[in-house]
Amino acid sequence: MKQALLTDLFDHEAASSIRIDIHKRYTLTDAARAHSDLKSRQILGASVFTI
């Protein structure tokens, strides 16, 4: 069931019927910074790690 929901979500995003705003992007080497920003409420929206 979870897989079907994720598939639907990504299908909608790919079709531009919904928009996911990413507030901040971090590299994996910045994981400690991401945690600190989250803990201190520096992040206002979605954040992702880039690989």
C-alpha cells in the first residue's frame, strides 16, 4: 500500500499536478548541519539530501 501511495505521489509531481517546494538541499557530508538547522528551526519547509 505504501508503495502505491508513493507511486501516485511521484506520478502527480512528474505531471506537475502538484508542486513540492524544497526549502533547502544538503549534501550527505552536511548531515550534521542539516540536523542542527532542523533542531534550531532554521528549516521552514521540505529539505532533501542530494547525492
